[in-house]
Amino acid sequence: MLYLCFLASTSISFRFSAGYGVQAVTTETSFQLNDDEWHTVYAERNRLEAILQIDEFAPVRLSPTRGLSSADL
């Protein structure tokens, strides 16, 4: 599961499940995102982290916590 959603007119959340619960990366801007202008949203989920970036602003990164699984034994 992967999805992006607007939480408010100034914030976006990138949510994903990596098999150990839903994680979320959220970023908030100082400006309205629903301003009739195009914005660039970059969202990435890889083995080490999740990244969410809007336009040229600094990305928000999340290194998900992970519970014990059979792969760790």
C-alpha cells in the first residue's frame, strides 16, 4: 500500500505499509498548495527510508522502525 493525501491546504502525507504497520511521512509548507499552480511532489520508499519533498524545499525523511520478523532470526 502506498498513497499520498492532502491533510490540509498546506500539508501532504505519504503513507505506506512495509509489512509491519502503516508508516507516514508528512510535510507542511508555509504556502497554500491549492493555489492553482503546479507543484512538484517527490515521494520515495526504499529499503532504508521514505522521502517526501515538495518543489525545491528540503526533503523530509523517515527511517521506519521495524519489529522483529522471521528474517531477523
